[in-house]
Amino acid sequence: MMTRTALVVIDMQEEMATRTRSGRDRANPGAEAHIADLLALFRARGLPVVHVHHDEPGSPVAFGQPGGAVMDCARPAPGEQVFVKSASSAFAGTGLDAWLRRQGIGRIVLVGAVAAFCVTTSTRVASDLGFQVILPGDALVGFDIPAHDGGRIDAATVLRVTLSLLGADFAQLVTTADVAGLL
């Protein structure tokens, strides 16, 4: 029997576009288009789509702030499940785990933002909870980060290390183009 698969879209909110427009070093400038393609694929096949939005009062992604609005490329369609989180993990206090299990979903395709933060945490937690995680690296938004010893680590390096760590033990790494063949 095939494991039921859902698409989980994390934190695709306007703050990501604001950071990009500000000139922040970013990996995967085509991530929004890849996410839109995956949404179209899952919707066309009648597969479950889940959206997780971050609402943290006082932060740029808080609901009611410009950065908290959902990006056009990732707007939920009627009937799609939406969870709201205030922590890094899509599973922390959201009910996502229970909802996926009630739907008979054992495998998730996880996309969104930010690769080294909420995507990483959510991937690791999903794996620890027993879900198979498929991670299309080209559908992840990634930014540079401050280095612990000064300076900055460029976005491409951060994404490369993030994917390498997650692919070593927590997720199956693929491209957006690979996903259709896995469903």
C-alpha cells in the first residue's frame, strides 16, 4: 500500500519578499515559482496541501504586519488546511502531527522558508515523529546568516550545509521536477 503524501508549505509570508527586495543575500531566487508549481501539482492530483504560517507578536511576520501576509505564490485554496505557529517547528503546539495522522498521511513534501531555520526544525521533528520527509531543495528560501566568529556566511553556503545535514539522516533530497515521479 502506498503511503499517502501531503505538501506542507511553511512560512511563505511577505517578510521573505521584503528581505529579498532589501538586497539580502538569498539562495534559490526561483523558490516561489517552484512552490507554486508544487501547489499546482498537488491540487491537480487531489492530494492534501497544508499551509503553516508564522505569527509571532512583535516580529516582522506577525499577523497584521506587512511581513505577516501570505505571499501570492502560496495562498491557501478553499479547503486546504492552515496551521499557525509561533515557534520554529511547524509541529510545536499546532496540531499538525495529529491532523496528518488522522488523514492517513505518512509522507510529506516540505517546502518554504527559511531553510536553515523553520524548515530545518520542521524537517527534523517530522522525521523524529516517523514521517518520511521529501525535501525539494530548489523550493526552499534561504538567506545568509551572521557567522558565530564574525562576518557573514553567504546564502548558498548556508543552504548547501543545511541540505547536506538534512539529507544525511532526516529527509530525501530531490528537486521540484523529481516530485511528480515520487507521488
